[in-house]
Amino acid sequence: MAVYTADTYYHGHKEPIDEATLPNADATFEGDRIVWDIGTTLTGARTFTIRNYDKSRHSCYRGQKPCVVVKCSVDASVNNAAIDDEGGTTLFTFSTDCSGTAKYVAFTIDSVGDWELV
């Protein structure tokens, strides 16, 4: 499973790009300097995992309290796209057709450092 980090998505002189498309495969990602887009047609149910927040990887995050945004712009009504934490807890599942109107969800860190839906 591939790991995608926000600090690898730059162009020019260290300017972050606006969004990155996650693949049609299970993947792990982290970072709030970018909108993570489930934008590749899903050929099967997929699980996208948000890495545990680690403030030592500060280049992936903008501020003290991260906010990770995930966008779904494909039909997820047949093949769902689950957003999990590293412990395997499902935080949200895209399960509708989002190809006409994209849907967004945002996650932040709760008081004990776990991801939660905003």
C-alpha cells in the first residue's frame, strides 16, 4: 500500500498544489496542505487510511491543529470508499454517486490525538 504525504506535492518554489488525486487502490495519506481527492474511478471497494498525527512531521501540516480534507468526485455508490484511521476504525465512508457534485469531509485531532470528523 502506497503512502502519500502532503510535503511531496509541491510545484515551483515550495508552493503547495491545491489537490492530489488518490489512486484506485488502498492507500495511506497524511497532511493538511492539500485536498485529498478520490478522483479515480473505483473498480472495487477501497480503504484510504489517514496516518496518525505526528507533529514531528510538521512539513505535512500547517498549524497546531491539523484539518485533513478529503474530496470524493467519483461514483462511490457501488464501490464504496472508506476513510480509516491507522487503528482500522472507519471515520467516514463515501457511498453515493459524487461524480456530478463532489462531496467533502474534514477531519481534525481530538483531545487525545485521534482523528475525528469535523
